[in-house]
Amino acid sequence: RWRLLPLAIHAHSLRKTKSYRMASESGSSSGVNLLKDGNLVDSVQVPNTGGWQNWQTVTGGNISLETGDYVLRFEAPGGGLNLNWIKLMALM
């Protein structure tokens, strides 16, 4: 119920917004968590999308990243979802 994702930032410090592409037949009240080097940086609820392949994009919060290497950990404590992708986009 978790996945480690290596991440390298090669630019000056960046402020990013996160989004998650998920599907869930019934949703999950325990939601999903994103940790950066072991520290919680985002938490969102999993919506009921009406099916395991009915994808919906959920927008998370913002995160600041300095130049360097990180390990992101995606956790789904209650399960009950399919994750298609996680996107980090620079804020303008």
C-alpha cells in the first residue's frame, strides 16, 4: 500500500503543486499521503469515481523543493484505489 519514488531537482528551489490521477469504486476516507524524506507534505481524500477504471484527477497542496535528491513515498493506508500517476507542476 505504498510506493517509493526517487526525485531529483536540478534547478533552483521550486514551488510545486501536486495532482493525483486515481480511480476508486467506493472512495477511501483514510485518503492518501505523500511524504518527502519521511515527512508528510500532502494528504488528500480518495473520491468515489464509480469504478476501478473511472479516473479522476485530484489536486493536492503546494510543496517547496530545493535543488537536490529526495525520496517521495506515496501511501494509501486504507487501500481501495488505483493510482495512475502523480504530477508535480511548477507554480508560476
